[in-house]
Amino acid sequence: MAQPPPDVGDDDCLPEYRHLFCPDLLQDKVAFITGGGSGIGFRIAEIFMRHGCHTIIASRNLSRVSMAAEKLANATSQRCLPLSMDVRSPTAVMAAVDQALEEFGKIDILINCAAGNFLCPASALSFNAFKTVVDIDTIGTFNVSRVVYEKFFRDHGGVIVNITATLSFRGQVLQVHAGTAKAAVDAMTRHLAVEWGPQNIRVNSLVPGPISGTEGFRRLGGPQASLSTKALLSPLQRLGNKTEIAHGVLYLASPLASYVTGTMLVVDGGSWMTFPNDIKRLVDFKSHSAKL
């Protein structure tokens, strides 16, 4: 069985990296990555840059993406532009994309990785909390895709990869908001792939499972001992890591996937089929009257 590639838990660059793909796979390409200042988005930016790509990493927290951009540039010797942007605001997205185009002259790849999530039963979920997650995950993905299409992809072609989730595949407790939002993004992937294909734009979803070393895993996964036990129940009997997700995104964004569009690449070790759906956690949350 193949061993997972090395990874680090924090938002730091890998101390060393062995290329499994051609090192110049994305040479001189430019990628715009939302949520690129931390977690999976940070590692996607790093792996892209280690394959010759320049990046724009955008997040609401400018200090976070500025620090991340410095780490990425130092580790890879590629250019990385940090931008403050709220995906929920079309005006902010337009300004950020204009700044990226002014800096690099083009955008070849868009990675929609910005997301919001938390644990809460549907019965305790406020209307505003549900709307907030949909606004970030679903509407934010459309906002950025639509602006990048209008300002560059329509006339030049491009690649979009949407980072979604397996939550809706069978229904997951405490996740109706995020599962619904991500399922809508997967539907959006198919619609945009059909409509924008004639402009030489490929659109796909990358669907991670439980990934170690991410904020989402720490916040949503539960006690570490419990997670380790659950991981053994998945087909590959382990958790995934951020580098593995980044390699999947690299494939979809690269010429290797030149005839792939409108699809979902599930990178979860098969865990969505076997990972326990912990109904007891739902009971525990209800007993504490969780509200958001």
C-alpha cells in the first residue's frame, strides 16, 4: 500500500518536498486561491508554487495571508500576492481580481477554497447561521467564479477547482448547513462546466474527507482518541493529509486533466462509505441546547 506523502500539521511549508509530478507542471501559470492563508488552501498554494506556479492567496484576514505569502515565497522562490477579500462581497472580489490582474497580467487557475463551518443540530441552528455558511461556501464560490470569468476566463479560458465535502453523500449529523452548501457547489460545478466549456474553461470539484492538520478537523472532529479509532474504520485505515489533497487539486488544475470537466474527484480514502455517523453526538448537543 502506498505511503502518504510527508506533511506538517501547522500552516508552515514542508521542510522538504519530493516531486511526484513533473516539477515544471505549472510553470509560469498564475493561480488565484481563496482561503489560501491556512489549512488546505495554504498547502495547495505551496504545492502549486513548487511546480512553477505564481499564486494569489485571498482571505478576509490580511495579516494571516501576508504572513502565509512570505512563508510560501521564501520556501519556493515563486511570487505570491496576499490580498484581503471577502468572497461574500462582489465589489471586494472585483477589486481583488483587478489587483491580481494588474500584478500578473493573467489568471490561469481559480481554486475556490474559502469556507465556513461549525457543529450544530438543525433544530438549534439559527436562520442567520445557516445563511452565513451558504453565503461563504455557495454564493462566495459563485461570486469569485463569475468575476474571474468576466474579467479573464471568458476570453482566455482557464481552470476552476471547487473544494467541497462528502457531508451530503449520505447525510451527516450536525452538518446540515455545510453539507447543503457544499452539495450546491457540486451542482454549480456541473452547470458551469456545461455552460463555460465552449470558452475552454474546465470546472471540477475536489472532495476531501477527514484531513489531519486542518482547523476544520480540529474543530469538527471531536476528541483525538476517538478520531484515531474512527480512522481505522475507513478502507485505508488512516486519515488523509493536506499534501494528498493538494496533489489531487494539482492534477485537476494541470494539463494532465485536460479532458476532465464537470466531475467530482473524491480524495478521502473511501471514508465516506464507512466513517461512523455518530448519532450520540447529536444527542449530546441537544442536551446542551446548542444554539448559534
